[in-house]
Amino acid sequence: MKLEAPARPARFAPLETFRSPGYRYLWFASLLWNQARWMDQVVIGWVVLEITNSAWDVAVIGALRWLPLLMFGIAGGAVADRIDRRWLLIGAQGLGLSVSVAAAALLAAGLFDFGFAALATFLLGLQWALDWPTRRALIPDLVGRELTVNAVALEAVSMNLTRIVGPLVAGGLITYLSPAAAFVVMAGLYAVEIGVLKIMPLAVRGRQVASTSMLRYLRDGFDELRQSQPIVGVLLISTAMNVLVFPYQTLLPVFARDVLHEDAVGLGELGAATGLGSFVGAMAIASVGRVPRSGLLFWVGSLVFSICIVGFALADNLPLALVLVAVSGLGSSAFASLQSTIVLGKASDQLRGRAMGALTLAIGSGPVGTLEIGAASILLGAPVAVALNAGVCALLVGVVAAKLPGFRAS
């Protein structure tokens, strides 16, 4: 009689992923980085609105945050394929630390103006362009390909957890202390993260440098990427979302103060509500080891996100606005969690950094939409401009899904 092997006991997927000591360090480092990132967006946006009293200037600041991703995202991904990813991350955090210290000093001295805000935002965007593809490309080095889906989802959990806490902390610090105090806190977060990254266990110490030129290296990567419908679908939808939907975040100070008639605490509540919905969705995705039909969930989540932002733009009171942005966060969690997962799952190990660089480029298309939404807000008002953009994006998401059957089936 043939004996059957005992079934392997089911394990909670996040616990399996956290068995990797290196990933535990990276996750905690990401928690610190995301906390600083959400705080600086709230603080700089509010300070610029107070200085200039202009929705256009707030939009320009938002565009400058995304511009480095468009300019340098691909290069950052290619560099992450060639050299030690740990030290790339440490260098990026050092830049964030320097900007935070300088901004705190200038604010405390009363010398922080729109020009300094623009420079600080651009440098923090440059940090993001280097950090994000490197951080995501590092994940399979730490957990292996089988747990990459769950590890990326847990990264989204850290992002969305801080998306709740970050705006609330930033709004409270602005209201009860000062914007300078908020930047001091951010500097502390960066300093701690640098220490965590230095002691993070990592078996892969560096990358083998390719002998071809950087231009040829990038071109070969794109030739391979465009053959995959799932990757093409993610890149197209990511571009549409970052041009047409995500720019609404740069106008949250305008919605809080001028549409909903709230102060900086109300602004923090809007950011936190979005994070709450995203956190719930990301936790649901992270609790499973494998996501079937990830392409379907990705585009449906993008559609839900877009439609909810249409509703938020037309809301005329804070409770309704909070509910709508919280529900939009559920769709956003599917978008954010599966965006990298699909690309990393379809790209080879040798192509991983360049694939994340291409995704960073799609994300970096945001400045186009940020400037457009700023101009449209002047002509039509912020509510109508945001609603129109999000509605157009919902249509484009449906078109991409319909035209790429390989993406839908992935």
C-alpha cells in the first residue's frame, strides 16, 4: 500500500515572508522612508499654499516632485542592475536627510520661500527616482521569487500604514508646533533608516557590470519588456493613472481649505482616510501567498480608484469626502500592490532593475498631469478639473484591459 506524503501545513503568508531577516530590516526601513515621504508632501504643499495662495503654485510643486522620476527613473533602474543596491538606498536616504535638515533650518530662520520649496521638492523627487526601483528590485534578492508577491504587498502595507499616520502627524506638527518641527522629525526618520540599512543582512553584495554601453543596455531591456502584454498593460495603466488621477493629491490643500473649509488637521484627515482604505486593501492582499488573476484585480482596482476620485471631487462636505477617498484607497491598494508584482513576476532576474526603471518612468509621467490639473483648476475650478481627469482615466483603463487579453489573463 502506497503511503501518501503528509500535506504541508498552511502558513500565514506574511509570516513566511518575514522569516527572511534581511526582508524584516528592509520592511522596517521602508516604513521609516514612507513616513518621511508622506509627511514632506503634506508640509511642503501647505507651506507653499500659505506663501503663495495659489493652486497653480501648489500644482507646480507637485510636478517638480514627480519630474525626476521622468528624467532619471530609467537610469536609476539600470544602475540598480549593475551595482550594490544597499549602498544606492543608503545614498538616497542621505540625500533625504540633507534636504530635511536644510528645510528645517530655513523655515526656522524665516528664509523658506517658493524657490527653496521648489528645490527641496525636486531633490526629494530625485531621491525617490533612485530609491524606488532599487528598493523593489532588491526584494527578490531577500525573499526569492516565490515570496515576491507577498513581499511587495507587505511593502504596500508599510506605505499605506504611513499614509494614515504621516499626514496626521504632519498636520498636527504644522498646527501645534511648526513646519520646521515636522522637518526635524523627518530628518530623524532618515537617520534611523540609514542605520537600519547598514546592518541589513544581504547575501547579494553587488551586480555584475555589463560590458555593453548604458544606452545599449537600456535598449535591449526595452526590447524584451515590450514583448510581454502583462508588463505593457501595467505600464500603460500606470501612465494613465499618474497623469490623470494621482495629481489630485497635490490639490488636497486646496480642497481642504477652499472647498471643504478645513484647516491643516482636516488636510491630514483627508490623507489619512486614503491611507486607511489602502491599508485595509493591502493587508488583504498580503494575507494570501498568491493572487490569482492579478492582472484583472489590478485594472479593476484602478477603475474603482478613478471612479471614487470623481465622487470625491464633487463632494461638498468633509464626511462624504473622507468616505469616498477611503473607498478609493481600496482600489489604490490593488493598483499599488500588484503594479510591481506583475512586472517583477514577468521580468527575468537580469532585467529586474530595468523593468522597475520602466515602471518608474511610467510613474514619472505625473508632472504632465500635475501641471495640466493646475491649469485646469484655474480655468474650471479644482473640483471640476479633478472629476474630468479621473473620469477620462476610468475610460482609458477599460480600453487597455479590452485591447490586451494577455494582460487580463495574467
